Amino acid sequence: MRDDYQQLVDEITAVLRAPATLENRDFALIAFGAQDSEDSDDTAEPALDPVRTRSILQRRSTAAVRAWFEAFGIARAQAPLRIPPDPAAGVFMGRICLPVRHRGVVHGYVWLLDDGHLADLELGGPTGAPDPRLARAMETAARIGALLAAEARAGEELGELLRDVLTGPPAGRDAARSGLGAALRGAADGPLALVAVVPWSPGTGEDTDHPRLPHLPGIVAACVLPGSTAAGAGLAALVRLRAATALDPARATAEQLLRSPRATSGDGAADGPPPKAAAGVSAPRRGLEELPAAWQEALAAARAAHADPRLGPVAEWSAIGPYRLLASLPALRPDAAVRPLLEPAHAELARTAETFLDCAGQAGRTAQRLGIHRQTLYYRLSRVRQLTGLDLDAGEDRLLLHMTLKAARLGIPRH
């Protein structure tokens, strides 16, 4: 289907003799056309537009660029819009935006880069019809919209099957697994990995009915799972691997997903931005039988990436150490001895104790990592002993303290 998009974008580029770029509703690049220099009478080298260059090279626009363009009403537009240049925003050239719609729903945008020769192109409106070339381009945009809508419907059907496999009632999982396997054909045999992104915004308004699940290369199915963590919904993406020993495609997919505007809960605290998303990658699997276990691995890795910045923003199940065990535990009250250390007033002491235990009780490494003098470290550790009554020279006490601190960091309730 990607070749179909490229062909249609090339048609628009040829009709209007202007470089065209196709992006989906989330401003992820799908295809772009380059104007043939023989079609232009101007022999000068075309000026570079930083926004278009970034979109092509990084396959996505920044959040600031998206907000700037959306302020012109492109998501509500029924007809082409002209957008002026703004060098301060990195938009050195003007644009004509062709909304890509199907049955009233916007699925993407075709952008025409205007270096000046489109200034006389009549967009049409209440007082007149659009330029015939632009009308032809809009007909092509409508064909693109139908393709995007069909792809979205197919993706939603696969997503529903994946959701049932991962979290559906046991009685229906076999049927869902069979349906997913039939739809994926050879890809179902693997190797595969699951990627979890939390939190993931399901969207609002029109987006709620048309969630536009991601269709990045390598993703064979994706679904949104409400209540995946305390932070909100999570995205599950099933990714095809090149080899059972190489998770690089899954990591690359997770990094791309984290750049999506949906990789956030969208409702941060009143005095701060929404929480940043993190991603987790499961161990590789062959076939679909173990996908529920793989989802728990990916989700645990995403939680660990949230909990420990050293692991994130993308963490693999195999690399999260003690969080593999802690993530599988039920929500328990922390041990009574350690509970005083978890109070906000003692956050610095808790961090010191955790770092000391992470460093296997080596004072020199701990002081260096914390950037404090050894005497300061010894004073803080004595305060930890006073608060908890635990002996940091005793292995069992150290294990109890270490696991409780890690569990608290992971988000297991403290009170």
C-alpha cells in the first residue's frame, strides 16, 4: 500500500509542479514527491525549508510545528488552505494544505511547498471554483483518503484481535489467536516482540471514534489497552523482528512511538506538563501462544523505564533486573520498618540508601555517584538506621530495604 501512496503523491506533484508531501493526521511522513528540475524554468537551486527537511529525514514533525500548522484550522478544513511562510517558526516557504478526508473524517494532509510559483493558484471558495489543476489534486487526495481509511479499518480489526488475545476472557482467546494468526499469515510465526508505550492518549472528540492506531513499518498489529497502569492507557504494538536474537526493530519502533503526540496521558498536573511516556520491549517470541506473557513483560519494562531514568525511555525486559520480579507482585503495603523512610520529608535519605545498595555497599562508589563527601554519606546512612532500625551490615536487612525501595520507585502503593 505504501507504493500506492507514493504513486498518488507523485501524481499531485506532477499536476501542480510543486513538491508534495503526504503526512498522516499525527504528522508522520507517509510519502513525498520531488519536483523534476526539467519541469521548472528556474535553474536556481531551490531554497531549503527546515520543516520539510526535518519531516523527510526524521519521518515526523515536531510538536511545535504541528501546533503551528493546526492553528490554521487544517483539521477542520474541507477545502485547500493557504498557509503563509514564517521564518521564525522554521517555515521558510508558504504551503498549500490539501486536507485528506474520507466520509467526513480527516486522515492526513498533503502539503504543497510554494516557492512563489503557486501564488496565483486559485483555491476557490464562496466566490469561485478552484483552479482545475487543484481540483484534480483534490480528487487524488480523496483517493488517498479512501486508502488511509481502509488501512485504518484493517488496523482496527487487527487491533481488536490483538486486544482479545492479550487481555480478553480465556474462553475467547483461542478464537482471537486463530483469527489474528490467519490475518497475519506467515508473520504470525515470528520472530515477534511486543512493545508497550505508557501512557498513551486514546484521543478526544473525533479521535475517540477513529483512534488511528500507528502503522509504522514493522508493526503488524496494535491496540490501546485502557487502565494498563496507574498512569492511564497503554499502547500494545506487535512488531516483526528480523531475527529472534535481535530486538533492534522493536527498539526503533518504540522510539518512534514515543515521538507521537499520543505518547502522553494528556492531563498533567495543574502546575506541570503531562507525564512523559516510556516504552518497554518484551523478550522475542515465535508464534502467538505466549503473547499475554510477552505483554506483561513489555508492560513491566515500560513501568521500570518510568521508575528508573537509567533504564529509559525504552527498556527491554531482559535488562530491568529486580523489576522483573517486583512488577509481578500484587500491590502490598511496604514493610513497617521501611515505611518512615518513604515519607516525602526523607526523600534524600531514601535516595542515598538506594544508591548505597545499588553500589553493593561500597562507600566510595556511592559518594562519587551522589556527588557528596564520604562523611556526609556516613551521616545519612546513620539516619537511615535510626529511622528504620535496620542493620545495613546484615544481608537480610539490606535485601528487605533494597527491595522495598525499588518497589516504591516502581509505583507499588506506599500507604
